[in-house]
Amino acid sequence: MNTLPSDLVFFDRGWLSSNSLLLLGKQTTLVDSGHFSHAPLLKELLNGALERAPLQSIINTHLHSDHCGGNAHFQSCFPALDIRIPSGQWREVLDWSHMERTNEGIGQSCPAFKATSQINPNTEIRINDRVWQVHAAPGHDMEAILLFAPLEKILISGDAFWENGFGVVFPELSQEEGFKHVRDTLSLIGDLDPNLVVPGHGRMFTQVKDSLNLAYQKLDYFESNPVSHAKYASNVFVKFKLMQEQRMSFSTLKAWAVTCPVLIQTREHFFPHVSFHEWLNQIIHDLTLKKSIAVHGQLLLNL
Ligand SMILES: [Zn+2]
């Protein structure tokens, strides 16, 4: 299958929010709820597709704020909503202070929600008339999962696999093993041999072999040069902040950055020879060259 069947509806709202996939049927289910700031917009989009039926469950591929940020909003709209999260993060979510610390650590925020059930890797779940295999997808996030519909060969890959690569490999930033897990996850995806991939960000794609090759090339490069991965990650964190705020003065951005644990840690470990200020200027310069942000006097604008 090269296109989505009519009971699966894809929502792409840019890069601040993850993509979402709505599974229509008796058990209406949303995979990933995007960034909290886009939740009312996503609710409007869902209203059109749900035709007054309530949303019954949300499944999160992993618990980064751009994937589960809308959970709280949907839980308030649909009080009986079942929020199903990867089992590896169950304990963390039960005591929200853990989640708060994790989000603060990467300079992001996510409204608190109540998870109601767990999804275990190496199992199958039936949603409406379709069986989905649940696979562990460590690397970008160690507890992330993939969902794969074997009959139609549709893969929901979260941030483990995109058309042009994969998400920041978080464990590597704290000197834990991450690249090896990314390699294993890419190998698993190769074995599943999907026909259609619904990624966490960017458009859906069918040229899976080309994208796998590209992902392996990036992984090889990052593995041989971890500083390049740290640079990429730092640019992503600053860009994400600007996507969220849309515009910030340089001084406000700097005030945030100097207290952002992941940026502090990344600079100290990978770029100890430059001052924080110089390093941040370099990130802004890189993002400006890529036309990812613009600098107007003292003001930084998201593009
Ligand atoms: Zn994401």
C-alpha cells in the first residue's frame, strides 16, 4: 500500500508539533497529539474527521513535548479518553515531577496529563479492524515505540526514522550509548520493509530504501564525529525554542539558554574551548545561514 487507507487520517502541522495520525472506527484513536500550543487547532481538525464521535484513545510514540503536548487538552475535552504510553515511561508519568524535570532539562514545557494505560514493545494490539505490531525503537528516545501494520506494511515511526534521517540522539548528549541503538532500530525497520512510512515529522514517504540509506549515512557521520551531532542537536534546541516563541530578543534567548540544562551540558562536554556566549552566537549564525531564523537588530525571528 502506497497511500493511507481512508480510515487513517494524517495531520501535518509543521515541525513544532509532531505529525498526528487519526485511526477512525469504533475505537477512534490518535497517535501523538503534537505540541500543546497547537492542541486547539488539532481539535478543530479532528472535529471535521470525527463527525461528533468522541476521541477514545491517544497513543504516544514517545513522550517528548512535541508528541504528547496536546494530551492534557484532549483529556479535558474527552474525559473518558484512554491515554496509552510506552510502558518504559509509565513510572515517570505517574509522578509528574519526573516529567517536569525531564522537560526542564531540555528547555521545553508540556502540560500535565494522566496516562491511563501502557503499551508494551514486542506485542500486538488490535485497533478497529487492524492489527498493529508494537516494536521498541530506542535511540532518539530510549523508551520510544514503533507501530507497524504488517498486512498493509504501514509504519508509524515517530522520531526514530524520518524521510531525511532521524531525531536528535538524546542519550549521546549525556555520554550514554545512543548511536548503536539507532543502528539497531534502523536495522529493524529494514527488516520490517514498510511500503509507507508515517514519520513523526515531515511528509509521509514510500522511498524507504533511499531514506534508510540517508539515515545510515547520517549515523555513520555522527558516529565518527560526535561533535557534529552535538552541534546539530544544539541548533535543534535553539530552533525549537524559537518555533515555540516565534520571536525573541537576543538577550531573552540568552537568558533562557544559560539556564537550559541540555545546552549547558552539551557546551561543557563538546565545546569546552569556547565561551557560552560565543557558542550561542555560532548557533544563531548557523541557523541564520540556513534561513531557519532571521536576525533583525536585537530581535530573532523564527522563519
Ligand atoms: Zn518529535
